[in-house]
Amino acid sequence: MADALSFVEVGSDSESCDAVVIWLHGLGADGHDFAPVARMLSSPGRRYILPHAPSMPVTINGGMWMPAWYDILSMDPGARDAPRESADDVIHSTKLVNKLIENEINNGIPEERIVIAGFSQGGALALYLSLRSEYNLAGVVALSCYLPVRERFESELKNTNIPIFQAHGRFDMVVPYYSGLYTHELLTSKSIEINWHEYQIGHEVSPQEISDIGNWLNEIIPPLFNDNTDTI
């Protein structure tokens, strides 16, 4: 498996950057998938890092090789916490994303100015990573996802104060709405505050959702300067 992640960058260059959003794509996609959304969410001093997941065989897709943060072993449509995933893969991908976080901190970005975001499988990894992180991250954006490796959640939980923006489509047929709602209920049962949003959409993001994310990001990592040097 890969020992480092390649990525797409959107927004301020490294010299003018004072905040970073690391955005993790969904199963079968790549870092380019959310680049248009990152451009829509551009803000002075903010840089988006959109890594490409390593390629691996995915059991629920007949063992087909595709970009994935972890192997999904099974999905029970009748279960609230439906997906069953490879814990080893989740841990490995967490280490890869942590390297990106470490690089940004070493480059002078304060850990409290770093947000981890993700959609679907990427959102699941973002939740897993952030709730166990040794860093004081600014927050998490968890879209159309669920909490993976749930059986380890209580024993490994470290961060209960991290701000979380969680959103789900009511008509999501890929990661059902009740999986996201169950994750919300599980997290709030541990006194973790969730900025919860639901939309009348499927497994996708909507213009209103993007607007809501933008407003939330501006509160969590507000611009420090007025000049904008956004590039791709």
C-alpha cells in the first residue's frame, strides 16, 4: 500500500496560507472530485488539500480495484450502522492523512487552523481520524457518511470538544440517511456537539449544503487577511 498521498491543491499558495482544509473524497473518486467545491469555498489565506486515496480491491464491489480509503467488507441495508470495513485499512489511511497534517504543521500552519473534511467514505475516515487525533484540530466536515470501526469508538475516543459539521441527504440510497442519523445519535450520546444538517437530496451535495459549509468554515477558521491569492 502507499506510504504517502499525492494530492490536488486549491486556494492560497503556501506563502500566503494561514488555514488548511484537507478534503477526503468518496469511494471510487479522486482528489479532483471536490476541487470545484473547494473553489466555491475559497477564502483569503485558506488552502484546500484534496488527496487521492490509494487503489485497492473493494470486497462489496466484487473485488474490483479502485481508489478507496479502506475495504468495505459488507453492507447490511437493514442495519443502522450498516457498513463493515477493514480496520487495518482505516488505520493505515489515517496514518497517511496524519502525515499531511504533520506536513502542514511543520510548514507553519497552526493545528487549530486545520480542518478535516470528507464525503461518504472520506467523511467516515475524517470522523475516525479527528475523534482520535493527538492534534487540536479546528473541526471536521462529515458529509453523507457514518462512523467506521464503531466497535472501537468508546475505547479510543479522545476528542469530544472538536467542532463537527455533519450533513446527510434524506434520500441517500448509498449511505442511507439512518446511518448518518445513528452516527449523530452515537456522537451526541458522548456529549459531542454536532452542527447537524439534513437536505432533501440523495448521495450528493447541494448548493445550500455548500453555502452552509462555507458559513461554518468562516466561523471555525475565519480569514486573517483581506487579500486573496487563490490559484489552482
